[in-house]
Amino acid sequence: MNDSGTYKIGAYTIVAILITFIGTTTVLFTPLTTVEIARQDAWIAPFTSFLPALAVIIISCWLGSMFPEKGFIEYLPLIMGKFPGKLIGLIYVLFFLWFTVTVLAEALAWLFGIGIFRETPWLAVEMLLIVATTYAVASGIECISRSIWGICWIITLVFFAAAVFMAVPMVKLSTLLPIGETGLNTILKSANLSHAFKGEMLYLVILFPYVRSRKDALVGGIIALILLTIFISLTIILCISIMGIETTSRSYFSIFSLGDYLETTGIKIILATTWIMIFWGKVTLGQFAVTTGLSQLCGFKTTRALILPVAMLLLILTLAFYPSASELFRHVNDTFPGLAFFMEYLIPGLLLLIAVIRKKMGQLG
């Protein structure tokens, strides 16, 4: 807590939040697309997206530190002027809404895809998840961050480490040879989805008003980025070296297919339990961004009036946008990278450039 009694997030909690927010879907979907293109060199791809993602972290922290008392949607009019700023704010609220709907659809596709809820209606599972995330959003950022730190982060770290430890004896590193055979251009091409996922570091602009200091945000973001890069690369290495290139490139949920190759009893239960928790965390964080952003756009003092309407909107749009899993996967692979380039990299960079120029000219807000 700070002196005013408002809850503030430290660097370690930021690490937990960002790894939960980004790693949940990155580890699931990246192996398939990268291995399909870069084959045995796919494990290199996550490292090629490190520097662009680092730039997103720096841009997010820089923007936040220029307007420390305001949320992301609130300071856009100060940078761009009232009407353009409100318009860009609306675009970002819609982007966060689409993003959260997509993550919710991914969670449902994963749950039904691995056979956890074969006999349960899709709508029933979606409603249960929305109820859980809405309760957390209504409880506020303190509840969300403490839950992610205490439950998602610690348990996920332990379970992931246990899964890696159990998989090590079956690893055949010779599958990764020869290194670099596919060529640099192919490796860079395979990293498109990795760039999109790591661009989600932009979530720091939502967290910044609740962060203890700029240093905490910057350090937490960098540590999270380093760990994520290692986690993703390690996951790809395990999938390729145990399942093989062809199987990995055809598996939508490679890390769960990996469980079929391990002799340890209950490994898939461990992995499923882990991802149920962290999917709750990612959907909650997305729903929080939509609710908070819409509240700031409308000029409301609190988010209370918008919590239930946003929850209902997510419930309806998920079924409307993604009627089938195949449509969802096509969308993630084909649409998300291009959209992410504009919303996570290009526009924030331009916003910072304009803000810095206007500040030097004495025209900022």
C-alpha cells in the first residue's frame, strides 16, 4: 500500500501478472506455427521477438510516467486532442474487447479440445468462467493481482517445473540438429505469432496507474520478458525433441499432446489444472482492461455500472465471433499478428513520439 491507502503493485507481482497474461496462450499456440515453418529451428524464434517486445515495455512505461495519475484511455486526449484522443481510446477499448473475447474462445476451445468437458454444454462452461472472472473484476485490482501472485503464479511455476523435470529423460536433442539449417529469413517468418503475443506487454499501460513506481514497472516487465522467452523456447524444444517435428507441427495444443509421451501418471491432469487457473487469470485481466477502459472513456468515477454489462457482452460475443474452433485458430494465426503490429507496436510508438514532441513544445495536455 502507498500512503493514501491505495493498493500498489510491485515488480514481482508485475512479473506474475505479465507471465500469466502472455504465457497462457503463447505456450499453447506458438509451437504449432513456429515448428510448421521453421522446423527444428523453431526454438530460436522466440528470441527474435525479444527486442521489439522490450521496446513495447519501454514505450508503455514512458507513456505512463508522463501521466502518472491518469489511465491509458484518459491521457490519450491529452496527447492527441479531445476528439482524436477519444476516437483512439474507443478503438483501444474495442481492441481490448475483441482480444478478451478471443482469449475466452481460446479457453473454451482448449477445454473441449483436450476432452475435459465432453458432455458439458459449451454455454454452461463459458458462464461459469465468466462468473469467476466477473467476481474478480468487481473485487478490484488488488484481488486480481494477489490471486494471480498467490495461486496462478506460484502453482504454475511449480507445476511447469515438475512437468519439465519429468520430460527431461525422454528428450532427444539430436532432433534439433542441424541448427540454423532453415535459414534466418524462415526463422524470422516463423516468429510472427511470437511477436504478436509478446506485444501484449502493452498491458503495462493498463497496470501503470496501480504500479508502485516506474522502476517497478520497467524491471517487472523486463524480467517477465526474459522468463517468457525462456519458457516458450524450452516448451518448443521439449515438444520437438520428444514428439518430433511432424507431430508438433500438427498439434494445436502441443504441450498437452506431450503428456501422452510421458510415463508419469497424472501429468495431463497437472497441466490441465495449471491452464484452467491461468486462463482464468488472462480472461480476468482482459475483462478488467475492457471495463476500466470503457469507464475512463465514458468519464465514470467507478467501474461498478459497467461490470455486468461487459460480462454479458463477452458472453454473447464469444459465441457470435467464433462459432467453431477452426474459425478461431484461423483467426489467431492469420489476423492477430497484423492487428497486433498496429495496436501493440506502431500506434503506441507514434503516441509516445507525439507526446514527447508536444511536451518539448509546451503543448502537452
